[in-house]
Amino acid sequence: MKNFGFIKSVYNELLSESISEKNSETKDVFKKYLKFIKENEILKTQFLIYKNIEDKIEENEAKAVEYIKENIALMNNYSKKEILESNKKLTKIISDKIGTFKTMYNESRMKPLHESITTLIFTEKNAATIDKIIESIGVASDYIKSQSVRSVKNMNESLGVSNEVLTSVVVDKYNETYDQLSESAKKLIGVVVDSTENEKIEFYKNVLKECVDLVNTKLKEADLVLKETLLSLKENLLDRNFNIKTFEQDVLKMFKLRDDLKD
């Protein structure tokens, strides 16, 4: 399969299922996907190219076009045969899921972008293909220019799954100061700060669970772009551990995250 963007979207959907349905088998499939990307330079390069263009924000068309060209050029080191063989490794694992997911993908706003990137990677540049190439660059450029907010911040460039990921719905508010919290939140923090360590642990767990539940709710209605971001945020939340030294700061951040997810 040529369209790595479609393959990536299927795996993201599988991760969503594994989390919402607590399906360990599906989660293991996603782990294999990550392992392949880490170990295969071609897959890793494709992953970064698609993510770079998906997440890029640039209003200047000339800069957007140049950005697209520089990303696509990263694939020049590999033959079309090598790329397809690498993609087959990922496709083989999810062959039984592709048909089910195709309808959802076909209705996604990401499909035109992914197909344009795929065309640019696999189309040989010659006099007969210039129009096709220019059209694909235009589709990708229009997508970049249309982005009003960045979907993901602080993405780990080595893989794209980071413990520092913030969703687009909270990125502008996540780091607001204590003074900007509501009075009720301040009072609650005051009570918690004076409580025992066991009470703090219990409170921490409750706030964390509330945030995870809110993410789960948003996942049900999210499009593919936001879904990928929300899944990363959820992984981040599930990886967090109570730390008495940073308790107040952690709770303040989760308060803001909780409020923003409610909006």
C-alpha cells in the first residue's frame, strides 16, 4: 500500500479501540506498529513527513510549498520498491481491519492531504507528471494554510508520541497561573494542601480519573486529527504518577486541563 497516511490512521483507530474497550490484543498490535517505525528508517521517515505536514502551520504560501518539497525530498534516498516493501510490513498486520476502516477514512478531511503526500512521494518527476505534482503540492499547501490552531505541541521528533503532548483544546490555557484559577479551585487547593499524604493521593487519583473520562468522551466524536492528539494526551495522563514534591503544581495543571476539556 502506498498511502502511509491511511495505514497510520488505521493504527490510531486501533489504539482508540484498545483504550476505550480495554482490549490488550489490539494494544499489542499498536505496539508492534511503533516498534516497526522505530526500527525501520523508511517507515520512520514517512511517519515524520506525514506528521510534519499534518501539523505544520504557515500562512505564507511560498514557505508552505518549500516546506512540503523539503519534506518529500527526504524520501529520495529510498527506491519506490523499498518504500512499498516497508509499508507492506505494517499493512500485513492490519489486513483484516482495512475494509472496516475505509469508509470512515474516506469521509475524513485528512484523506486528500494523505493522498497528495503519497502522490508526491511516488510520482516520478518528468514533463508528463508536472501538472499532477503541482496539483498535489497545492492540496498540501492549502491544508497547511488552513490550519487555525496547532493540533500537537512538543511532539517527540524521533517518533511522534511524546509525554509532553498537549491537545489543541488546552494548549493555550494549560500553563495559566494560579491567580487565573477560579476562587472555588483555589479554595479546594488550599484544603488539599493541608490534608494528609494519603488524602492527597486519593484526591490526585480522582482528578486524574476525571480528566481521563473527559478525554474518553471527546474521543467518541473527534475527527482523525484530534483523535490522534487526544490519544497521546490520554497516554500521557495514564503514565503520570503521584509525586508529593510536585503535588500542588500537578493538581493545578489538571484543574486547568479538566476545565478546558469541559468546554
